[in-house]
Amino acid sequence: MWTVIYIAPTAKVADMIKSKLTEEGFLVKCRPINMSKQQFEILVPSRELEEVQEVLNLILHP
């Protein structure tokens, strides 16, 4: 089961987050949710949620 962990405001931000989480060894999916606003969901497997949230926090707030 996949869980949304973040809504990125642009494709560039979504790609950056996906790349960094993938480098850390996580499975990550991105999908557009609102093409008019260019927003993207970042999804990860539910079983990795807590670990990913810690890494995501470091990515967003270095």
C-alpha cells in the first residue's frame, strides 16, 4: 500500500525529493494531482512511512 507523504508545489521540487529519497534507498512514486497548479503527490510504501518522514524532514529543513 502506498501513502502520500508530501504534496510538492512544482515538478522540480517533486523530482528533487524523489531523487534524494531514492538515494537513501526508499521506493518512491510521484504523480500529478492538479495539472493547473502543477502539484505532485510524493508516495512511499506504508511500511517505510516513519523512516521516510525523518529523512524528508532533513531534506526540507536542512
